[in-house]
Amino acid sequence: MAMRQERAGAVQRLAPGVREALVEVPPGERTVVYLEITHIDNVARKPVTLIVAPEGGGEPIARLALYPPDQPARFALRVPGDTRRLRVRLGEAAGDTPASIELRVAR
């Protein structure tokens, strides 16, 4: 499975062949970051679930469902203060394969 990694604030793209991304967390002192879904190509309106966890494993920070499943969204996430990267992946449910999702993390 392919995975993408980019600099802080960069837009990442998830698609059927790229189901997860390693996203840099912008530097700052606050423990809240925003996962922004900037674009989604999901004409069939299939259910979409994103699972967010710190890099290196551990329990997921969040399991997010997009609603409506074909519209951009913004989610506030509480992360440990020392978090440098988040792993964002599409959920495993059968319907979780939109054509593409563009996302980024911001403070």
C-alpha cells in the first residue's frame, strides 16, 4: 500500500491506491489541530471514514465520518503536545473508497 508524506500544511491526496498519508503537524504550543478536508471527489456519495493516529502507532486519536460524504469538512482534534506527524487513513469498511480526498492539518 502506498503512503504519502509531506511538509506541514501541505495538501495530501488519498485515493483507492493511496489509502493513508503521514501528515506533518504545524509547530505550535496548542494541543488542538484541525484536519481539513479541502476537496472530495465522491459523486456516488459512498460513506467515508478517516482514522487518525499519531505516527508510530498507538491508539487512534479520532475516527471521523464525513457527512455529507461528498462535501469538504473541518475537524478539531486534540493531540499530545509532542506530536510531530499524524497518520491519516481511509477506514476499512467496504464503502470507504471515494475517487479522491484532499486534506491537510493546520493549527
